[in-house]
Amino acid sequence: QDAIDRKEKRSETFKTAVHGLETGTPALKTEELGRRAPQWVRDNLVTMCMRCKEPFNAIMRRRHHCRACGYVVCARCSDYKAELQYDGNRLNRVCQECYVFLTGHLVLEDREGKHKGILEKGAAEVSGKSLLCSSLQLLEKNGKGGTRGWFVIPQDDPLVLYIYAAPQDVRAHTSIPLLGYQVRDLPQGDSRHLFQLVQSRQVYTFVADTEELKRRWMRTMARSAAGITHPEEGEDMDS
């Protein structure tokens, strides 16, 4: 009975771990883990390890795929081997969470005790329940350069704009409290669809891919800036 209880606990823990991937990358069901090859999360959808949340770079943190769940993880988080039934029970590189689930072995290092900060909400998780989410570009103050990223206003945190480097990152790198800002339209320049958030001397300039998307962001940001937390009637929540 103790073994059954432990297995059920691992099962529930893992359901949380594999749930919420972006549409188009279906997560394996718990009972399929190790029995069926996963669909790998594409490298270009993440800029940080999907387990420990440390940023990738070309030298110290290379991307690896867990052969059980398909997550993109760093070498440290994928330094485990487990037998996978779909590969003839051969040992494969897996992440720590899959290793614990598949083998039942405990891992001394425990990173699960960390408290989730305000920026540690996964992009895929909040995008699935958002007032609006899409790719935008945030220009630098001189207006000459900028950073493209994945921007989300969550339904459960509708007064804050979260900015991710990629749509499946597990941690936002910036957040902007929207309450009190003014939304300002800008003339289309160089075929770019520009608008701003302005409060006192603080100005953020955004570039949308289309005029329609720009209008949607301006409308949604204006509602959040005014403290309106409920979605508009008939508004499609998915971008």
C-alpha cells in the first residue's frame, strides 16, 4: 500500500509538471510516459531551462531534450538515465522529474521548495488563460532598437503585463504594472504599427505586427490601466 501511495503521489506531481504546454505540442498522459515517444518542445520556443529556469547560453548551458516528456532542459537537469519502454527499455537521457517518476528513486537535491516569484509564471500556462497574448516588440528609449518577445496579460493578474523572451519560457524577464498608465496611439512609421504606454516620465513604445493587433492591445491595456479586470463581452481570449 505504501508503494501504491508513493506511485499515486508521483503521478499527481508529474501531471502538473507536464500540463500546460502550448497548443500544438501535446503533453503525454502520465500513463504514457516512457511508453510512447514524446513530441519535443522546439528549441526556438524557449530561452531558459524548463526545469531550473536558468538561461541557456552557447558555452555553459546547452539545450537538451528529455526523452520521456520532451521538455527542453539544461545538462544539469537532464543528467539522469531511465529505461524507456518505447525505445526497447534502453537507457535514455531524462530530466530529474521524469527520472523520479519512472524509477521511483529519490534525488537528494530538491529544487521544488523554491517559492514562485511574481515573474515565475510559465508563459504557456498564463497564455492559455489570458486577456491577450501575442508577440510584440518593445523599443528602446531612443526608438532605434528593441527587443521582440512574448507579451501576456493574464486573466488572474489583469493589471500586469508580463514579458517573456519566448512563448514557452517558464519565467518572465520583465513585468509592467499597468494601472494608471495612459495608452497613446502613434502614427504608422516605416510600415510599423506603433503605440505607447505613458505615465509621468516613464514611456514604453511597442510595435505590433498588424494594425488590428495593435488596436486589440491598446484596448486591452487601456482597460487594465483603468482598473477594469473583467474581459470584454464577446472578446476572444486567444490571440
